[in-house]
Amino acid sequence: MKTKSLIYYALISSIFLFSLVSIWKILVTLQGVELKNFNFAIIITLGIAISLLNLLIGEKLNYLIKSTFFALIFTIFDGYIVQVMPIWYNIGIFAILIFFSFKINKYNQKYLASEHSSQIVVFDFLTLFGIVLFSFVILFPFYMMLITSFKTQAALLINPLDFSINFNQDFKELFKSYFVIFDTYKFGRYILISTFVSIGTVIVTLLFAIPAAYAVARLNFFGKNFLSTSILIIYMFPAIVLVIPLYTVFSQLGLRNSVGGLLIVYTATTLPVAIYMLQGYFRSIPKELEEAAIMDKLNWFGIIIKIILPLSIPAISSVALYVFMIAWNEFLFSLMFLDNPNSFTLSRAIQYLSGDAETPRQYLMAGSVIVTIPVLLIFVYFEKYLVSGLTAGSVKG
Amino acid sequence: MSDTLSKIEKRTAYILILPAVFLVFSIILFPIFANVWISFKEVGLKDIRIPEPRAKKIIKSIKDNPDQLKVIYKLRNSSLILEIRDVKFQDKLPKNIKPINLDERCRVKSNKIYCEFGNWEAKYKENFQILLKSSDGKQLNKKELKTIKPKLTGKSDNILLNTNFTLKNFKKVFFQNEFFDLLSTTFYYTFFGTIGSIVFGILTAQLVNQKFFGRTFMRSVLLFPYVGPVVALAYTWELLLDPYSGTLNNLLMNFQVIQEPLNLLGQKYLTINFFGFDLKLRLALTTVIIFEIWRYFPLAFLFILARLQAVPKELYEAAEVDGAGPLQKFINITLPQITAVISILFMIRFIWNFNKFEDIFLLTGGASGTRTLPINVYEQGFTISDIGMGSAVSIVIVALLLIFMFVYFKLIGKRADEN
């Protein structure tokens, strides 16, 4: 066994344990429990002791017994330091320790003697640490958004750290923020507008993009190469530089505050990437199929409808989902073009709500939950399609 | 024969691409050129409204004379700055009604009144009256009269279409707009945001490329910030970071990490004492950059993960046989494999971060040292209401972007030649 490996192992595993325990403590604090200290020194010492003991005991004991033993020791020590805690706090600590002991079980004296063992230990724990940390940092704001929407302004101001929800209260009381934003702030209408605009954008974009992508993929014409490179360059151009001219022109044509105007802009901004993604897929369809169709005297319309479309359902659905998400999340153009509350999209409505400093934050968060949930559901459910779309085109943002 | 076939093919191709090309041209390319035009003009937000002749119709009965009505049209020019030429007026009358003592600018033709009012200067106002009389002695119907709306037309100059140009906007952009401050903030934001998102992308991709329980779930979770709507996420962060009732500050104070709450989005500088040196950190800008990294590292993650999964396993196995540790494997195998992806990512993210508007706008509104060029476009155009100035800033952005693209393709082209 190498000393270097031993030190690395003991230190990094105890730091990992400390971070696990600390995250648990943060979550516990957020249930309104008073907890003021991470006890860095004590937990690190305990962690080092446990990891060294683990090496000493090795495989002399069954690993189940060993883990339970470690977990018990730690929980008792920790319970002694942090007194008067609800029992579920200790259960959580116990579970963390079981997990930790399972993870360090594979390290024994022989393992630490092997080549590069110190590096491998560091990498192993960094991976675990990374998974825990990234999940926490990413999910925490979403968790906060959801919880805040169920609280009241007064409760939030008294103790901003109390995220506990009282499930015993009346259903109507619990979902009050949601009832309010639907009743008072007309969110039902905004959901309809957002849905209409997004689905409309998907349909119009596909109607324009499929023929164009087919032409770029299959037919020979003058300016084809120029067109396919300019598609990508146009895609790079930022929305912010289009805003002023579009605003002036739309004002003069009376297209501002109209859902139709928004639909035109969204379609135009998603078209380049839709064409790019579709033409890539169309190229992969064997040409022989179309040649047979030409023999059968089908024109291009027939070819697209009867041959290309049925074969490219996966690509088309991935483009459709992806365009839907862009349109649903879009904010800049809806901010510029809509200033009449009757034609707001969801994003614009939430921004409008926040403009009034008096609006209680739980309403804002309830609105945010409503605008976020559909996208996340679609994303999780259709992830396979979307990820291929994301990598092919990458959502503009 | 084949000649005509290729002609047909060409024609079909043009028919197929024309709708898309037309739409993209009118909504994306045309505005870019229009920006150039507008940026050389002195145009305010109020100037872009086209002046309209307007009339409000008021109907009054006359006391002594029940079979007569007085109609007052409150005429006005909607614009405060521009005149309207050749104003024409038209209103319809119900069948049994005839006007009496009609104004000499007007004439009646088959139940319609036509008037020519000539030119109206800016702010023009007039109360124009017509006396109406029933021609068959029946009671006059006020409501029916009221429902008919008069039509007015007129010609006016469109300030956007005349040919008065000025360099004033550009002078203002470069000399009165704290231009270099803007530029440096934009570059800080763009550069650190880009580098940060790529670094975290590499870390997470490396993470997910290993086998562990819950890996697919982890991959979905990592993409959440990227697919979530910016409005919802920005406001959640704003609540999270609030100095008084925000969760983060309260947590940090609860665990005694900090003594005083930090106004993470509202404070321009934070002075840190570092071994006796006072370091000034741009606090709000840093926070905004962290948000940006949080939101956009998933793109880098996805690209790099896709590349990592394509690296042949044999390379790592061979390295292991040669006795390489994890660090050596990462430096000698993984990194060279992903440099191409990273350079593309750098380009994409750099350009998009350079133009990022929503995130900063929603978090700080451009206050406390977070004003970047895109935020300035909005401020000039819509807060200060100077459309010409906003366009000029847009033009600067486009010019800078073209320079990046040029430099980037030069560099990439050079590298491709060397290989």
C-alpha cells in the first residue's frame, strides 16, 4: 500500500462524505428545522476514521454488517453533536452513511497498492461528487420554483428558509396561487395563445421547410450550394438586431399585438434550422425509391407525400418538437410585439406580472411552473427525438 | 430530352424553395439591411407611427326642430409632427335623410357625402358640422346614424422613406454612449460565459460517459436548464438571489458563511481582501455570467458527450496496457478527440452569448454594470425611444459578428489546410 494513495483516499472520501451530509443538512434546514453549523472539522475527522477503519477491517466482516456498523457509529456521534433533531433527520444521515460505506467497500489495502491507485481514487470520488453536486445545483431552482408556488407571501417573508408545505390544509388553499392566476390574471387565455402560436409555428414551419429541404437535398439548381451555406450563416444571426426594423415595419402594417405577426416571425426564425435538419435526413433516404416513383409518373408533390413523408416521420417529429419548444419558450419577440394584455403569450404574461412590484412572488412562481411543466414533460417523454434534434441543430439560445 | 428534364427539375426546385426563401428574406435579411438605412436617420419611436386623419362623430338633436339633427365630426391629424395632404372624407347617410346647407368643400352623391379637406398641418383640429333633415317627415334615427363610421384618407410623408441621412447616431454610439465600457462588459460576459459553459460541458460529459446507476436520468436532468423557458428560470434565480428574502443569502447567513447579505444582482463591485490586496470583483456581472453558464453548459455537454461516445474503446484499452492513468488518458486521448467539437462550440456559443439579450434583461435589466451591447439596443430604441440610435448599435453588433466569423473561418481554414 502506498502512503500517497492512502492519504488521497482518506481525504477525498471524507470530503465527499462531508458534502453529502451538508447537502442533506441544507435540505433539512429548508424544512424549517433550525440547524446552524456544518461541523466541518468533526465530520471530516469522522469520515477519515471510518475510511481508515474500512481498510483495517477489510473483508474480515460481511460488508452488510460493516456498513451498518459504520452508519450506526456515525449517526450516534452526529446525533450527539447536533441535538434535538426530528428522527427523520437521523434516518437520512443513516441512509447516507450506508450509501457511503457501500461506495468505499471496494477499496482495500491491495487495491490502494496498485498502479495509479491515487489517481483512480480521486477520479472515482470526483465522479460521485460531480453527480451529487450537479444534480443538486440544477434541480434546486426547479424545486424552489415549485415549492414557492404553494407558499404564501407572508410565510415566505417571515422565514425564507422554510420550504415545508402543509399538506393538511384545504385543497383550495394549497393551490390558491394557481386559482388566482387563472381567475384574476387570465392565465387560461395565455395558455391557449401560447399553445396556438407554438403549434401554428410548427405547422407553418413544416409546410415551408419540407419542400425546401427536399429541393436542397435532391434537386439540382443554380445557387444550391450558396443556399445551403447561407442557411447556416443566417441561423447565426441574432434576433436582437432584427428587432428594431421588424418593430417599425410591424407597427406601420398594424401587425403588432397580433398573434399572426408573431407566427410569421417565429416561422422565419425557425425555418433555417428546420430546413437544415430535414435535408440532412432526406439525403439518407435511398434515391432508388424516388426513381421508381418517377417511373410511376408521380410528380414532386406525390413523391413528397407518398415516399418522403412516411419514411421521415422520426426526423419530422424531432423537428416539430424542437420548433415547438423554441416557440413556446420565446421571449424577445413577444416582449417587443405584444403590449396588449389580450394577446400575451405565457412568457410575456409572466414578465408583465413581475413588472408590478406588488405581485406576490408565489403567483409569479405559479406562472413559471405552468410555463415550465409542458416543456419539461415533452422533453422527458420525447427525449430520444429531441436530443438528436438538439445535437443536429442545437436550440438557438 | 435531358435538357428539358433538367429545366423541369430546376423549375420545380425554385417552386419548392421559393416560399421559404421569401419568408426568411423578408423577416431576417431585409431587417438587417433596413437597420443600415434606419441607423443613418434621426428617428424616434413616436415618428414611426404613420399620421392618420381621424374623425369622431357626435350627433345632437336640435331643440326647436325635431326633424333635424346636427352631426359634428371632430376632425384631427393624429400626428404631432407631420402634415397630411389631400385629406378625403366620406360618410354614408340613411336613405330618408338629406343634408342641408352643406359646407362648400363637400358634395352629395347617392346618399354619400364626399368632402375634400385639402392639407392638414400637424396637430390640425376642426369641428366640422352637417345639418341633416328627414326627407319624408319621419323621425330621424340617431342610433342608425351613429353606427355608420366615416372614412378618411390622406397622403403623408413616411419619415422612414425620405432621404435625409445623418451620421449623428454613429457619432453618439462611439463618443457619447460609454462605448468602450459597453464593449468591455459585453466581452467579459461573452468570453467567461463561453469558457465556463465549455469547461462544465467537458466535466459533465466526462461524468455521464461513465457507467453508473441513474445515468439516463442524469442526462435528462443536465439538460433541464437548457430546455426550460428563460422567463421562468430567470425569475426563479432572482428570488433565489434576493438579498433579504432570498434563499441563498439566508442559507449562507444561517451557516455563518457570510455575515451580511450580498446583493448579488444589484451591486456593481465587491471588494475582496486577498492577502492584503483589495480586489474589485464585478459582482452583478459575475452573477449574470454564472446564470449564463448554468443555463447553457448543457449544449456543450450534449455536443461533447456525442463526440465522446464515438471515441473507439480500443484507444483507452491500449493506453491501459501501456500503463496510463486516468489523468494521462484524459489528456492524451480524450482531449485531442474533442478539440474539433470544442472549437465549433466556442464559435457558436461566442456568437450567441455576444447577442444574448433575454437573460440579462430579465435578471438585472442592464443595471449595476451588466449593460451589454444587445441590452443597449433595447434601451436606446425603446427606453430612450431613439430608434435610429438603436439601429446604429445593432449595426455595430452585426459588424463585430462579421469580423468574428471572418477571423474564425480564417483560423479554421488554416488548420484544415495543415491537416
